[in-house]
Amino acid sequence: MQPRINCVLVLFALIGVFFPAVVALHAAEARKPNIVFILCDDLGYGDVGCFGQTKIRTPNIDRLAAEGMRFTQHYSGHNVCAPSRCVLMTGMHPGHGYIRDNRGGVSSGSGQEGQEPVPPNWLSLPLTLKRQGYTLGAFGKWGLGPVGSSGDPLKQGFDRFFGYNCQGVAHNFYPTHLWDNDQKLELNNPKFASKQKLPPGKDPQDPASYVSYSGKDYSPDLIASQALKFVRDSKDRPFFLYFPTTVPHLALQVPEDSLAEYAGKFPEEPYVGDNGYLPHRTPRAAYAAMITRMDREIGRIVELIRELGLDEQTIYIFTSDNGPLYDKHGGTDAEFFNSAGGLRGRKGSYYEGGFRVPCIVRWKRRIAAGTTSDRVTGFEDWLPTLLELIGSATVTPPSLDGISFAPTLLGQRQDPRPFLYRESPSYGGQQTIRFGDWKAIRTNLNPAPKANNQQPGSIELYNLAQDPAESKNVAGEHPEIVARAAGLLREQHRTSTHFPIRALDTPSK
């Protein structure tokens, strides 16, 4: 009997050792993956190393690309900030969305904080993830409604918010305050305007001339610190970390330790503030340093998640809300850095450089490392894609414009996207549609009211496979393609009372 008893004891001992491990393994597999969505602000297609940048160091972003999948034909939701975020958060393109342009806030001259608010229960992405058991935190720039309004992030599914509610306030990286949930957090920074010229008599070459354009509390550092705290606090349950950083949007401001990394690296001419935003003695070094410092903070987020044992349970997305600023605006130099990656157009434009953006997705052991996809994708696709990746495709809201590209991410064959549509009432009024390699664009659809003699532009047509720089309009050679594009442009626009486009919404006489 003794040997049999010993065997039973050994068996129970083995069960005691392995059963908890098996339970833990199944629990890990059953838990939905965390999502870290990093959204840059005005970062161009060519501003990071893995998309061709040679002057600015982005080792952590490049590592995400090396360990995940790059999308070379990914489009932001719009060509400016707020409506691009609305597309991301709703799964609807700008022709159907609620926010279709930047409107309101300090930058509009109203003196009030916050942009046009989205209606209650409008942001399907956070609200749906919330119902799936996620804890949600947003850290950075919001832009979809003032604190306390229907567009407040805390009323649209988020449990935690820290950063700038208003895009206009976000033009200063040393603001007098940030928002901690719905409470104003005063900072140790002097009050100064984010758009001003270097005063007469100040020497542009003297570093002391620029001291008044900084402070003690650098907002990206504070925001990143709170994002790390959110990860630690949420480690025991699935979380959605939305990290809409304000980098590298103007003004050009960065702490001296980061600026020193690029000191003397580039030919420089002081920017004295004569083309918007704040002056800077070494604007090229400042732009590069802002991006490299942001890359450092991204690396800290990734490292913390690894230390917490959540690396393989976390999906990372890295992208930008629109293309880079037009050359020399606010001291930027998109041409010097090749920020648009050789593409035509800048922020505010629907030529490729205005809204084709870098995109990286990493999910260790699920998405093949070092891969690249040329599938056409857009911000409206993230909602259905993420829901499919986390195993919740059945709760995808109806009537979305987005199409899940989860199969592409997981290495499966997928039919091409039928088309991708964008519109904007600003920058003269624009529409664009991409289908296959064809790209159609119309401009001057919303000219200033006094410009009575201006007529809407005709459809321009480009073959992006043959002409990625959109240098040759071939509309005259392909009338049948132009006719198809015209039909799609007409079908995808739905009239907005808040953001009308005169050429599309005014009945012809």
C-alpha cells in the first residue's frame, strides 16, 4: 500500500504545481488584449526612421515597426486635427461624421476652451470598448468637446483623462494649466501667447532672447508620466491607452537636454516668429528634438508594459492625425526633413502628403514581425479592426464606413478596399476619393462668400501606382474613370448643417 500512497501524494503535488500555472495560462489567453493607440500631431509620412527619415532619431518607433507591420498606404481621418479624431473614434468618414472641421476654442479667438462638442453617445470606439470590459484612459490632446459638455471624454466612455482639452491651448508646450479629468491643474509656467514675434532689439542669435518662451513644466513629460501611471493602475484588467500626443505640432518648444542632442547637427537660421507661432533660435534642432523626445516616452511605455509581463497581450498602433505643416510655417522645415516623404501636399490638403500618414501595428506573436502591407486603410477602419482583433466582432456597431483589416494584420488574404472617401469645408473646400490606384480630387468647393467669381474646381485624376507624387492630372485621358469618381463623390457626401460645403449643399438655380 505504501508505494500506491506515495504515488497519489506525488500526483497531488504535481497537480498543486501545474494546475495554477495552467489556470493562469488560460486566464491570460481569455483576457482581452490591451490596446495602446499612439496618435501623433502633424507628424508627416517621412518623419520617422522606418518610413525613410534620415535626420531624426526614432529608435523606439522603428523597433515597433521591426517587430510588427508597417502600412504604407494608411490615411488619417481628415487633413486637420479635430475631424480626423472624430473619424477615428466613430468609424465614419468625414462625409457622414459629425465633426468635419476644426471649430471653436482659444485658437478661434473666442477665448473659450474646447472645440465643437460631439453629441452624447457619439464616439463608438471608446463606448464599445467600455462595454467590452476595458478601462480607458486618454492622455494628450482631445479636441472633441469642452470639459463638462457632451463631448467631454469622461462622457464618451473614458475613465481617465489628462492633458489638453482644447487644441488652441495645446499650441503651447508650457501652458499655465492642463486638465486632470474635469479639474484644472495649474502648472508652474508663466503666461505667454503661443503666437508672437521676437521683440525689436532682441538678438536672434542670443539664447537669452528666447528664455521667456519656456517654463518649468513641459506638458509632454507630465502627460507621459500620467500615461505610465494609468498602465500600472490598470495592469490587472484589459485597458485602452489612447495617447494623442501634441508632438510635433507647433509651437517649437523642447527642454534644453533634448535640444542639446541636436546642437550643431543642422545648418540653422533663427526663426523670429514672423510666420506664426513662437520664435526659436535653432528651429530645425527643436523639431528633431521634439520627435526624438516623444520617441523616448513611447519607449518607456513599451518597456513598462514588458516589465509588467503584458508584452504579448498588448496591441500597439502608431500613426498621425494628418500630414506635416506647409514649409516654413511657424519655423518648421518640412522640405529639409522630407517630412511628407516626397508626397505632394501638406496639412489641410487632400493631396497625398496632407493625409497619408505613417502607420505601424505590433502584436507580438500574432502579427508577423518585419512585415509591410500596401493595403489602403483609413482611420474609420480602426473601430471594426480592433473589435475583431479582441474577439468582439459581433458587437461592431452597424452602418460604419470602416472595414476591418484584421485579416491583413493576421496574415490572411483580404479583398482590397472598394474606396476611401474624404471631404473638408476648409482650405477652400475639398473632396477626394481613392479606388484602386486611382485618386480623384476636387478643390474650391467652399470659397469665401465674397469670392463670387470663383467656380468649383473640376475633378483632377491621378494614377498613384504610376504617379505617387500626383504630378500629372490625367482626367482628360480617362473620362470613364472621372465619371465613376464623380458618382462616388456625390454619393458619399451627406449634408451637414454645422459644416456645409456650398458647392455641394446649395441647390443650383
